[in-house]
Amino acid sequence: MTADDSYGRLDDDDYPAYTMGRAAEMLGTTQGFLRAIGEARLITPLRSAGGHRRYSRYQLRLAARARELVDHGTPIEAACRIIILEDQLEEAQRINAEYRRAAESVNPTAAA
């Protein structure tokens, strides 16, 4: 991998760039919290060649949302389920918007 390849990954939300310690520090939480949301299947960190957990920015956003819910009294398992459902809803809305745009481009009068 060249330096140019590495820099290109800086904008990739799915690139596992953060160690467990750094991720916990960024979120203001513990490594145990990250393990718990992993066990609840909210996120599945990738593993480095040495077996260490690595987190992406996308996973950190999910973890931050989980921490917010847990901080407000939601049990961790329920918080993880809520976030999974929110994520699925967002994806479904994105797909629906794409279908609408495609239908409007084929038949522009149908949108009126």
C-alpha cells in the first residue's frame, strides 16, 4: 500500500482506523462499553493482524448514539435494538427516495 492509498482512506467512513482505546477515548466511554455493544451485535469491529479490535467512523457514530441512549437510562440491549431499527429505517427511506427519483425521471408527469 502506498501513502496515496492510505490518504484516500481518510474519507472512508467504513475504514477501521481506530483502536479500541482510541475509540473509547473519543466517545468518552470505556472499552467495556464497546465490548458490550459488540456483544449486543450493534457493531462488529474488524480485527487487525494481531487480533486487536478496529473501529470505523460509522461504527463510532453508532456507538455514540448508543452511549447517548444508555446515558438517558435505556438498557444497553434496548439501545442497540433502537439504533439498528433507526439505521434500517434510514436505509429504507434512502432507497424509497431513489425509486421516486427514478420513477419521476421515466415519467415526469406522474410526480405532479
